Amino acid sequence: MIGLFGIEAQGKQMIVGDCRIFAIESGITEAVENLSQLALGYFAVYVGGRVFGVREPDASMLGCSFHEVEHRLLRRGAHAPPIPVGTPAFEIATAYLDAFYRDNARTDYLGLSQHQFIDALQSSGAIWAPDGDEAFDDGSHILQFDVDGRVRIIAFLNTEEPDDFAQGIREEWMSADLFYAIVSSWKTLFAVERTGRLKAKTAARPAAVEG
């Protein structure tokens, strides 16, 4: 890495950011023409030194992950937290899993009803992962909140083991400029890499034999 905002590329792997704090890693195994799929490979996010996402060469088609990054950029500043800024990450993660995935007899979600809490997270675009494809089939969840020129990232795994869940939560605060610079750079570099791979694939095809 190069300082806090670094770019590292090796083989089919690309990392943008600092894995100790926040970074995006991806690998393209095969680029495809389909604009909804883009490429086969993997997409993962580092938060606080831990990686979230399936890091396998055939983990997922990457269209959803790429387009979700585009949505993050387009909605910069709009990922507003539906709860007080100082709410601990553990309480937010627990409320999120209770509201979306667990059958708990709970009436309060950090001051909101279940419907209000779910609607606030969805309408603000705070839910980054899962993003619709298999990239986060390891049970990873990532929430992003824009707070007064800063970004708060909370990442965790949906696990049935309470101790594993609590110990696995990662949280980072960073300037919005840094966060969006990392996200934007990954998007640009991914697009360039995919284009290059498509061109190489086209060039490698045998020329049609004229009869």
C-alpha cells in the first residue's frame, strides 16, 4: 500500500485503499460483454483490517457490485443514519439483523418501529452489502452512513454465535473526501481493467476464414 490511500495490483488482484482501515479489493477472472454482469471474479471490502466478501476467482458476476459502487458515488452525502450518530456499532448491527433476518419479538429498533427502521436504511441507501449477487455469500453485511463531512462504515457477519458476531464487528470513521476518493478510484480502475481484458479477448479470437 501507499499510505492511507494506496493502489496495489498484482496479477488478477487489485486493492484500492488501506486494508487496515478501509479498502476495496477485486479480481477479474473473465470479462464479459453483458453490461449487467460485466465480469466474473470477486469483490471484497476491508474494514478495520478484516475482509468482508468471498475472495474466490469465481465467487460472483461483478455487475451488481460495480453498479452499487456507482450508486454510492451518485448519492454522496445522502446516506443519512436513521438513528443517533453516537449509537454503538454493536447496537446498530444487532438491530439491523433483528429487523431484516431474525424472528425476534422486538418492538423498538433504536427508537423506531421495525417498518420505520427498515424503510430508513433502504431509502437512504445505507445498506452496501449484500448487493444482490454472490459476492457477499459469506454472510457479510456492510452499512455506510454519511455524517457531516465524514463517513462511518460498519461491517459484520451474520452468525448464530453471539461471541463470534460481537467480536467480528468492524467500524471505521474517515473523511468523506477520502472514502469517496477510494470508491471512485476503484470504479475507474475496474472499468479500465475490464475494457482491457475485453480488448485482449477480442484480439485473441481467431480471424474468420473467408470462403
